[in-house]
Amino acid sequence: MVTTLLFYAFASVLIIAAVGVIASKNPVHSALFLVLAFFESAMLWLLMEAEFLAVVLVLVYVGAVMVLFLFVVMMLDINVERMRDGYTRYLPLGLVVALVVILEIGHVIWYRSQNLPFLTVPEPNPEGYSNTRELGSVLYTEYVYAFELASVVLLLAIVAAITLTMRKRPGLKVQDVAKQVAVNRDDRVRLVKDDAGTETET
Amino acid sequence: MTALIDLLDRLIGVIGLPEFLHYVVLTSIKIVLVLVPLIIAVAYFTYAERKIIGYIQNRLGPNRVGWYGLLQPFADTLKMLLKEIVVPSNASPFLFFLAPLLSLMAAFAVWAVVPFSENFVIADIDAGLLYVLALTSMGVYGVIIAGWASNSKYAFLGAMRSAAQIVAYEIAMGFALVGVLMAGGSLNLSAIVLAQEGTSVLGWFVWPLFPLFMVYFISGLAETNRAPFDVAEGESEIVAGFHVEYSGIAFGLFFLAEYANMILITALTVIFFFGGWMSPFAGIPGLDGTFIGQSSFFWMAIKMAFFMFCFLWARATFPRYRYDQIMRLGWKVFLPVTIVWIAVEGVMVAAQIGPWAA
Amino acid sequence: MPDFTPAAAEIFLIGAICVVLLVDVFLTDEQRRLTFRLAILSIVGAAACSSYFAATESVTGFSGSIVADPMSDLLKMFAYLVVALVFLYSRDYLVRAGLFKGEFFILGLFGLLGIVVMISANSMLTLYLGLEILSLSLYALVAFNRNSATAAESAMKYFVLGAIASGTLLYGISMLYGVTGTIRLDELAAYFTTTATLDVPAMLGLAFVIVGVAFKFGAVPFHMWLPDVYEGAPAPVTLFIGSAPKIAAFALAWRVLVEALGGLHDSWQDMIALLSVLSLAIGNVVAIAQTNLKRMLAYSTISHVGFILMGFVAGTDTGLASAMFYTVTYALTSAAAFGMIILLSRKGFEAERLEDFKGLNERSPWFAFMMLIVMFSMAGVPPFVGFYAKLVVLESVIDAGMLWLAIAGVAFAVIGAFYYLRVVWYMYFDQPAENEVALDADLDLRVVLSANVLALLALGLFPGGLLDLCSRVLS
């Protein structure tokens, strides 16, 4: 009972947040609504006993991706009025696309519930069941190839990003910490014998 | 502590609430049992900070309110409560007030999974370590929103600095925790502490994971925007950073969140690397069975106090890092160190060296 | 411990990429040629791996994520060959254009890795990841010349459209997964051979997947990115995009349409036929109006894709074998064509306008002759390989009883011959512009390019061996 109640609470906040993302005038508010939406979906996953995915969603999307996203949005000087110009113009098309997507998803769900016997409410996992452990054990066995390839995609993304953005500017002053640390007293300090009263060469 | 909880459990049982409400009431009492001491600890941590830094700098520190200034934190709190909260013009009022609450929420919520002794933890969940990571990463929103909603350049600059810093150091911190996870074999914080239970101090993870401990603790300093990584507040450059526009208790909440986070870092350091509530004198003949040789919350508090002292010590000792140096340290030093050590640890696990010898 | 041998080439390649990446970091600009040599060496090593661990029968590995079969080995060999050619042709151009950076070869190797992964994918997940690796490296390569605004613009276009196409493909895959409960290609195939009726969700999934495949091929109406990308990218990158990924696109189409969804052939036949006819029509007709050679070749690619898709429409063993034959020979022809553009380009000047080929015969009779072979082969003039490739594809379509498609193919090929022959006209019967200078390409580039072009002639004269090989590995 409590779980159902929680589900509806989270789900309704999620929908409100999702609507807020597209309806709010200020892009920063939109981004913050998106954060809320991510958080609520994580809560829904928690209810489905997918705690690893839920926590990782919060960790990666809320904790890192959206922070950087907010960075950019906050620093951009977005003309809100101009952004809203196309709103009514594209609304009918958007509604049609939304309707089509809803119909498609509904159809697939209906289809599965009709034809295939295996779609039933899953049993709650037994005590001591660790979602994380289970995921880890398939990620590193059955899906290890795809997992490694995904890491290659990430490596490639890094290489591509650096290729496109890094340029060596001439005259850049760089601090070499290793050199700074390796400095001896003799490199910096020179003791000069100073005979009081006579002139010294420096 | 356990006895107390049991007693409360039975007391509430007398009323005869339904099971669900019974659970809610009991958990609420546990939360109060954690948070009230925490808030008091924060209050006296600020007092300790001023005193200790005072002595380090050859001053006396607060000594007017109460005996040796002991009532100073309460005076400060009272002052903040009574002050007016000024909302800057053109600020976004809802977000402006949401920000300190978000900070506080993130700072307090993590304590739900922190085990204080073998049987006392509010929520003994399996994915505790992930929960800690996720919640600490939420804290940055308080900072960002505060900086943006204040409609002030100083606040915004401070927020940007601090957010970039937090995100950068979170990665090194997360990797350090991966090492702990490998050593502990579990994501549950209590299980991680229990995995360090050995014959003596040598079972603590700080020995095999020493580089990770260093990275974790220093990242903890950076993560909480403490000196020497406090460019986000940078008094000399941007006045006070993201909370420059906050006054009264709204500022007080940020303050509370920051110090609660610092105490949290010390608690987590103790749990992950220093055997949590384990006694350092366990296994020494003659001390076994006595209070000193026994694991208890007392030992956890002592260890936490030591690391809290280190926080203050660092603040009093080191000059502030420049911003690019902070980033360099996080990305170019800590990150490679953690990755290398995780690889080393992997080899140690595979070769059954160290605590992994079965 | 899984069996690593089915993925030996991929594993070697990723290791080699890491080595090249690390070595390149420590090189100065003068030593950059070492990166180039290492890249070539990596390809040779991968080829050695592929041939050493060549599969005699279909073997799946990594819990069914990948499959090693003779077809994948053959396609991989051609992919290695084409990418090695691309690197060889590109080197001098890059040096002259001041773009000789290690990243070009590293991204190229990544692209090759993506192609290789796609070729031997046995699961939708692997296929998709391979596709992403390939696409990502291509996006970065198109924008490789950072000082060029057109390159950046076309990269942006490519990226946005490519991301939409990837999304479409994923959406289709997710629908197929919703229906069948599996992403493994062999299990999908088993599902669709036992389930004769095709319901709406599976149909939608199929349609979305086909859109994704068509985009990667550049088939009309999903071809919009192609001309802009070909034109905007630096010539070596156009060379890369125009050749090797076609092999990957063939593999993608073959794995998805034939291997996994072969049971649905009747359902997708019409869709592919439509794509094929449209590609032939738009590609050939619009190409006539182009004055930019790269753009013209882009439209010509679209029309060639129409021919490749014809083999899929037929769906018979000979049809597929001829489509494969067409793909690999087209990749070689395309490499030669863009190789010629690179050969004629100099510092600060891209020989990409048709006028740049005016009077080539007087400047360099040999390379004018080479270009003649390439153009004739593309137009489908006997005895060059393009003719034979078109012939076998058309034959298979007629055998499958789709005479109208074959007639359309021939008609548009005749129209298309016009613009290929125009290039030849320019080279032999027009005067060169006054400020033309002699070709100054390195010897190895000349030799390899000539060998490449002569291979087109040789394959056209003796196509039997390769065609046999194609039909043998496919069965």
C-alpha cells in the first residue's frame, strides 16, 4: 500500500517536473526541473528494486552531467523571447509526434501483455539480493564485449574532443610543478660575503 | 545505544501502532538521535575552530561568552536567528531560499547510512556507499543555485568555482571509494567496517590503501571547499563566494551544511580506512575485554575528533591554492594516483597479497 | 575465461590504437611520420590476426556478442585494405595542408575498429556500439581542419543528422526487443522464422531500423548529409568517408536485414526497393548539375548505393553475393577516385572543381588515363569492374522477377554515364588553365594509386574469383 502511494507521489512529481522542463520560461528553471525529473525517476527505479541504476542515475546525471549543463545554461545569454517564437508554430507538429509515440509505446505494451506469457508482475527479490552484484556479474561476463566497446567509445570521445579543441597557444606560461619541487636552495639563494663598510660586487 | 533503541522500540510497542507507523516513529526517533548531537557537534566544531586556530596563531580565541567562551556558538546562533534575511533585488526568491535548504538536505541525508557502532545506523542499506556518493554529489546544487539565484557576480563566480571544484574532486573521491569497495567486498558501510575487523590495527584498510586514503582525505578538504582549497570563498577576491548575498539564518544554514559535511567526511574517512568503531588496542594482551580494548562508539568519536582537528590544522597551516593548481591537483595527480592504485589493488587481490590472503 | 580468438583482430586493433596514441604524444612534429608508419603497421597486424584466426565456419564468441565467419573475414580484409589505402593517399596531402597530426591516423584507426566491430557483430548492442565508434570518429574527422568554417558546418550537420539516425536505429531495436525479448541476431532470426505473421510493433521496429540503415548508407531520402559532408570535409577525410564505411554499411544491412530479419524479407523488400529506385534517380540526376567534383561523387555514391540495395531487394544468394561484390569493388573505385583528387591537390588548393581536371592529359597522360579508368568503371563501361558489378546485380534482380527495377537501374545508369564522361571530356578535349603546374606527388603514392586503378581493370577482366569468393562466404 505504502509502495503504491509512494509510486503515485513520485510519478506525479515526475510528470509535473517533465512538464516544467518544457513549459518554464527560464532555461535555468528548465534545467532544474530536469534535475528534479531525474531524481524522481531514480526514486521510481528504487521502488522497482533497481537500486544500482537509481543511485547511478543520481550520481551521473544529477551529480555530474546536469551540473555541467547548468554551468553552460547559466553562462549563456539566451534571449528567452526569441526562443519562444516557434512555440505555437511547432506545437501541432509536436503534439502529433507525441501522440504517435504514445500510441506506439501503448501498442508495444499491449502487444506484450497479449501475446507473451512472460509478462507478469515480477516477484520481489529475495532478502540479501544485491542488484549491484547481479549487474556486475552480467556486465563482466555475458556483456563484457559490449562493456569494453562502450569504454572504447568513451576513449574515442575524449580523443575527438581534444583533437577538436586543444590548440597550443604561443607564449603560454606553464607551471612545471616537478621543476618547482626539484629546486635546490643553491638554485635560488646565493650567499654573498658582505664585508661591512667596503663595496661589494653583486 | 542498542539497548536504548530496544527500549524505545518496546515503549512505542506499548501504544500499539500499526507496523508501518511504528516503523516511522522509531526511525524518526533515531533520526533525532543522530541529528541533534550532530548539530551540537557543528556548533562546538566552530568553537573549536576558532580556539584552535587562535592558539596556533598565538591568540586566545573567543573567551567572553560563558566560561572560556563556551557559550559562544549559542550566542552566534542567536544572533543569526535574529538578523534580517535580505533578498537581493531581482533575485529569484524561490530558488534563493531553496538553495540553503538543498545544501542542508544533502548534508544531513547522508548521515542515514553512517554506522556509529555495530548496531546503530538509521538505514542499513546494501548500496550504502553508492548512496553516499550520490547524496554528496547533490550538495553542489545548493551552491550553484545559491550563486545563480543571488543575482550577484561575486556569488555567481564563487558558485562556478566551487561547483567545478566539487565535480572535479568527486571523481577522485569516487575512485578512492572503488578501492575501498574492492577491499571491503561490499557496498554496505557496516560490512566495510566489519571487513576491517582483525586481530589488530593492521587490519584497517589504511595500510593497504594508503594512497587512496590520502587522496580521499585531501579530496574531502577540497570537496567541502575548505582551506587550502577555499577559492570558492576566496575572501580576498570574491568576498565570500556563493553565499555573499545571504544573511541571517539563511547564511546559518549554509554554515551548518558546510560543517556537517566536514564532520561527515571525517566520519567516512574513519569508516572506510580506520576501522570505524574498532578499538586500536584490540588484540593487545591485557587490554582485551577492558573498555579500551573494546569496540565502541567512543573510538569512532575519538578518531573523528582527530580528523576534525586535521581539518583545522590544515586551514591554519597551508596557504590557499591558486584555482588552476587546484584543478591540476585533482585531475592530473589524484585521478592517476587512484587509478594506478586500483590497478595495483587488483593485482593484489588476484595474487592474494595483503588483507585478501584467504 | 571467454574465448578471445573470434575477436582477435578487434583486440589487437584496440591495443594498437592505444600504443599509437601513447607514442604520438611524445613525438615532435618532425617525427610525426612514425605515427603514420605505426598506423599502417597496426592495420597490417590486424590483417595478420584476421587471417591467422580466420574462421572456416560460423563461430560465436563472448556469449553471442560477436560472430566470426568467412564473410566477416573477407569484409574485414577489404576494410583493412581500403583504410590502408586511405592512409597512404592522405599522407602527402596532410603534410602539405599542415594537417599532418597523429589524431588523423588515430581517429582513422578508431573508424576502422568500428567497421570491424560492425562486420562481426552478432548482437544489436555490438552492432550499435560499432556504429557509434565509426560515426564518432567520422564526425571528428570531418571537423578535423579546424580553420575551415565549411568543415565545421558540415561536421555539425553530419553530427546532428547522424545522432537522429542513431536514435532512430536504437528506437527500432528497442521495439524489436520489446516484441522478441532478445537482441541477439541469431535469436531474432529464429524468432522471425517461427513467427510467420508480422504484427504492427515489429513492423514499426523494422521500419525504424531500416531508416537507420538507410541513413548510414546515404540512401534517398536519408541522403541529405552526404553531399555537404563530402564537400565540406578535407579531401583525405572525404576519401575515408567515401570508401571504407560503405563496407560497414553493407555489413550493417546484411547483419540486420538478412541475418536477423531475413524471415521478414517480404515485408522489407518493398521498402528497400523504393529506397533503391529513389537513390538511383536522385543520385544520377542531381549529379549532372554539380560543378564540384566532390559533390558530384557524393551524388554518384548515392546512386551506387541504389545498386547495392538492389542486391538486397533480390534477397537471393546470388543477389546478396553481387551486392557484396558491388560494395567492395565500389569501395576500391571510390578510394581511387578521391585518391586522384588528392593527387591533384596542392597546398592551399583542393582540386575539387571539375574545371581543375581540364586538360589533365597534357599535364600527365598517365594519370589522365588512370582517371579515365576510374570514371569508366564508375559509369559501368566494360571491361572495367563497375560494369561487371552492375551486371551481376541487375541479373540477380531479374532472376528475382523484378524486371521493372532492373530497367530503372539501367536507365538511370545511362543517365549517370553522362557526368562521368564529362570528366573524361574535360581531361582529354579541353585546354588546361594557365597557371597549372606539374604533379608533384611522391613516388609511392603514384605507384599505389596506379596499382589501385589497374586493379579495377583487372577485376573487371577477371571478376570470377572475387565473385565466387563472395558467394562462397555468404552461403
